Amino acid sequence: MTRIILIGYMGAGKTTIGKVLAREMGLEFYDLDNYIEDRFHQKIPDIFAEKGEAGFRDIERKMLHEVAEFENIVLSCGGGTPCFFDNMDYMNTRGETIFLDAQPAVLKEHLMMGKTVRPLIQGKSSEELIAYIEDSLQKRLPYYRKAKHTLKIGVMHTREEIKHYVELIMGGFA
């Protein structure tokens, strides 16, 4: 039975790496945010707007406890998931937790390349975005660092770069 749980800041590559990793290992892939959206038939920003952050984090925790019981999975968590309740400690009891550790400049690059609408960073200039990332990342690092494993992540422009990180994970945790 295999359970790999990817954590890290938004834009670290959790979903990108997670999908390829799951395919290469013959596991099911789950993105916690997508799982929540499917179960609640609502987009994350709409849940935030309707229930507030506290309401969303409560839902997120319940859904984490549901998905983290599945076997033979790769799970990509939202950037804030490890930072609330006992989520990080719980994830460490359920499987191999891997912190995808990317520098603020890498995160900014990935976020600007990405197609996902992210309410927390919408409308920010490049300078505002890097300042926001640096500030919030500092608050989240103590939680992220509780992961069992840490993998330093650089900018991923190509499939080969993504595959490189997948191979590192498979080599260390296979």
C-alpha cells in the first residue's frame, strides 16, 4: 500500500509532479482542491466566499481525512492544507509526505506560467506577488518542514524537468 502526499506553496508543482508521479508508479492521483470541488459541486473561490476561510478549512480537513484513507494514491494538497488543525501531523501518519521546496522566484515564475485562477494573488503586480509569496511562505515554512521528506524544486519549463523530479522521488521512495 502506497500513499504519497505532496505539500508546498502554491506554484511549487504539486499537481504537475503529482500527476506524472502517479502515472509512472501506477497509482491514482488526487488533487485535494479538485476533490473538494467535485464533492461540493462548487469552485474553491465560491466556497471561500460563501463560508469564509474558517468554513473552507473545516471542509478541507474533512476531505483530507477522507482522501488520505484511500490506498495506492498520490495526493496533492492545497498550499494552506498543512497549516491548519493537526493536518500536517495527520498526513505524516497516513503516508510519505514530501515538501516541494521552491524559492519565491521559482514560485512566482510557476504562478505566472500557470493557467489556474488563484484568488489570493489575482491582480498583484510582479513586485507585489513576490512580496506576498515571501511573506506568506515564511508563515507556512514551519508546517511544511514537518514533512518526512523535502525536495528542492527549480523552475519547470519542460516535460524533462518535470520527469527529473518524478525520478528523484521514485528513486528515494520506491
